[in-house]
Amino acid sequence: MHGAGNDYIYFDCMQTEIENPESLSIKLSDRHFSIGGDGIILICKSDVADCKMRMFNADGSEGKMCGNAIRCVGKLMRDLGYIKGLQCSVETLSGIKLLQLFTDEFNKVNAVKVDMGAPVLNGEKIPSVFLGDKIVSKELTVDGKNYKITLVSMGNPHCVVFSDPDSIDVEGIGSKFENNAAFPDRINTEFVKVIDKNHLKMRVWERGSGETLACGTGACASAVAAVLNGFCDKNTEITVSLRGGDLKIFYGDDTVYMTGPAELAFTGDVKI
């Protein structure tokens, strides 16, 4: 399944438990010698929500949250009959997220709105070496060059750089940001161009996966960073255009809402 091109391999674990998902993610995510994907997603039973989402990157590391994946989890929960209505609650390592589902003419979920919660802006809680309640347009040296960065956590830590994404060598510089000493848990990095007050263009380097076609938490972080830097307004819908499609972000007073597609690519069986 994919959300705006950000593709993962999804496993229905409501009845069956999968052991060693870390190594499974490494094996199956390889695009040359296996199915291929940005990682794997396990949909598991939960005592506090409709289901629990576990997300593993292509390098086997477990992520706390994935905005594009959680939309697809909501779609699968309804399409597979685990829920009947148009609301779904999903337990993640960054808390319980509430989803509003939208259906097409065939009564299949094709889009999902997610309450992503309030952004974390404190530098130490990102986590990073920067101190303060907001880290906005601070200077960071990466590979001998100075960048103005804004830090936002949406369950995952993000470093937002406002620069033309088409002029950035994302493959070359992405890992340098990811593994910079300023970020003890590594970092996701977004390179963002402001089109206007309601439209951003973004490319993303995700820790553990490299450059992906889209990142839901990254789109949220970019919209929040644009508001913090005065490029966009709060309480308005901001379209974030990624290589795989568009996401709609609304940064309100108390939370961030993300709306975007959830699409099934194919189903199948794999021997583990």
C-alpha cells in the first residue's frame, strides 16, 4: 500500500504474531531482491484502540510514527471488516491517533484525515543539542556548509530547511543531516520551497529509509515550520506537494490535521 507514493508492506497481525520484524523489514524492503518498499507495517491487536501500528524502516529500525502509513492502516481496518464506521483509533509509539475515513463510490476507503496531535518544538525533546522552547531558523553546519534549520517533532523528529528542493542533492546531503552529532536519535530532513502562503513544495530524507516519495509527519513538520517562520498562517489549510503527491495540512491552535490518500497496490503471500 502507499500514501502519496510512500509505500510499505502491510501485515495483518490481528490474529498472528510475527517474530523478528526488524530482519523481515530489511529482507522484504530491498527493491532489487525482494518485494520492495520503504519498510513494513504490522497491524496488531490493541487494548486501548481499534488496533496498534508498528512501523519498521528499511534498515530494520522501528519508528514511533508514520503519517502516510497510518492512513493506510485505517483503510485496511475498514476494508478488512475490523471496523464498521468511518472513525478509527490507532495506537502508536507516539500515542493514540484518531482517524476520519472517507470512502469512494464502491464504499472503499480512499482518503483519511488524521489528528496528528500537537507538535513538539522544544529543542531537547526533539531530541537535539539545541536548547529552548522553539528552534526556529537556527544555524547548523552540515558537511562544511551552514544551513538555517527549524526543528519539529510530530512523533518523529524533523529538521526543516527552507531551500529550493530541486537544487539540493538530497541523496548526497541527506545522510549527513540524519547522522549529524546535533541529533542523538538521528533526524528526518525536509527541504522545502514556499510557493505561497498556502502551498509548499518538499523533498524528504527519512532516517533509516533514505529519500522517499512522501512523508506524512514530514509534511506536517514542514507546515508547522512554515508557520513558525512567518511564511504561512496558522488555522489555514496548507497544501504540501511531494514527489508522490499532495497532502493537506491544517495547523490549528491545539493540534495538526493531515489529510491524504490511502491506496492499495496489491495483495499476496510471502513465505517467512
